[in-house]
Amino acid sequence: MYYSYKSKKKNKKIFKIILLILIVSGIFYLGAKYHQYLFFWKYTYNKISIELDEISKIDDIEKKKLKLQEISEICTDYNNANQISADTFFLTGKIHFQLGEVYLNKTFSEFIMSNCSGCLTQKASSEFLNAIKYIRKGMALKGSNDADPEYLIILAKSCFYNNYYTVKDTYKIVEKVTNVESLSNIDDIRFLSIINILNKKEEYGLELLNKYGMTDGDSIKGRFFLASAYSIAGKYTDSIISFKHILNNCSDNNLIKLANINLGKIYFNQSLYKESLVHFSNALRIDDRDNFLKIWIGKNYSALGEKGKAKAIWNEVLASDHTNKEARKLLGLM
């Protein structure tokens, strides 16, 4: 009886030792197998993060696009092989977002300043959708409350560009981003200001912009963005004053043209057609081949009762671009 008990105790001890050896061996085996791979990815991840910062400084659009496409493929391959790394999903989303802005050929600030709603290309739209997909995967793995504010803003911007959500739902993504002064990207601050303005928080949005959006001093582009924000907020008098200040203090023909377009639209929407016509005509003097401007000039002529002049300029548009849908519609040819 004693020997039987002793034998069982000895067997249990041997079993525990064997189990411990197997566990330790397994840990060493997995460490040896994946250590090099994990170290390589950590190095690559850091390298890609640094490279992304360098790419943002590239002015050549084609070169920038190629570089982003290269690292996008690297990240996509890794994500396909490893479905549990939230950080790499976030990074991949950031890359696709930057590709979207490359195809758009505009930053968020330029998008707003150009009043460019509706001008999204299919390629840009596709990249913004990819950004949404990857960042949402990262949030699912890490938790939305733990997501870095930078990625929340990228997600919200991508939704804004693509009209993926309502403005209210897009605002919900970033409403917890309150430490605005810590944001290093001026475009992110300006986005937060606009999304607040669009959600009927005009005063806070404009305060945000004035305080952190670099709208003061000699920054003409900052002043231009502020003028655009006033217009979006429905503060048309402030917007008109700001745009006229830009016209009096700016030598950049592109900004002068855009300021005239914005003033033309504001006056048109207030039924001040003569004033609107002046500004669209001023813009046309800078670029006399711009059919967009001619369409608006025709609209002003029509509103002023000068139907013949309106038809003449819309026919001029069709002579240079027979597929122009708006000109055909305005002439009753649709």
C-alpha cells in the first residue's frame, strides 16, 4: 500500500517536470521562431512612421504618390498576415488618408478655401474609404476610447470628404478631442473648428480658429481660411470684410481669384447680383478660360434680366466644352 502511494506521487512529480519542460521549450521555440520577425516589423513600423513624416514634406505630387503607394503595400501585406496589431491598422489608415489628399491635390484648408465640396475624384474617394476601413479596424482592436486623437481626426476628415456620415455623426468622432493646443497639425485644428461650426457651435468653432488656427498676423492664407469659416457660419458681413481685406493686401493671383469667387457667391446668395457680377468678372480677368466663372456670370446676367447676355456666355462655354452639363441645363438643352 505504501509503495503504491509512493509510486503515484513519484509519477505525478515526473509528469509536472515533463509539463514544465514542454512549456518552457514551447516558449523558447516560439521566441526563436518569431523574435526576428517581430523585431523586423518593429523596425519597419518605426521606419515607416519616420518616412511618412518625410513624405509630407515632398512637394512633387507624383513622387509623393509613389512613395505612399510603396509603404501602403508593405503595411497591407503585414495587416493580412497579422490581424491583431491595432497600431499597424492605424498607420495603414493614415497612409491611405494621405494618398486620398494627394489624389485630391488639396489639404483640408485648401479644400475649404476653394469651396471644393463635390469635387472629390473617384481615386481620392476610394483612398478615404480605405482610411475609414483601416482606422475602424484599429479602433475595434484597441478600443475607440484609447485611439490617438490624430487617428480620430483622420477618420472624421475621411468621413467628411466622402460624406460617409452626417455632419452630426462625424462630429461625434472628434467631440472628445479637447486638448487642441497639443495638436501639431494646423489642418487638424482647422478641421475641428469647421466641424464645430457645422454642428451649430459657431462661436466655439470660430474661437478655436482665432486662438489656434494661425489666422492673425501676416498669414494671408490663415485670414483666408477665417473668411471662409465666417461664410460657413453664416456671418456674411464678417466674411465680406475679411475677403476684401485679402483683396487689398494680397499679390497672389490664385488667392485673389478665390476671394472674388467667394465674394461673388455670398453676394449672389443675398440677391445682390450687380455686386456678385463685379467679383466674378474680376476673377475672370485673372483666368479668362475658366468656364466655371462664365457659368456664374451668366447666372448673374439672368438674375438681372439680361437673358441675351446670359445665353451668349453659356453658349460660349458649350463652344469650348460641349459636354458641360450645367451650361446645357441652363440653356434648356438637357
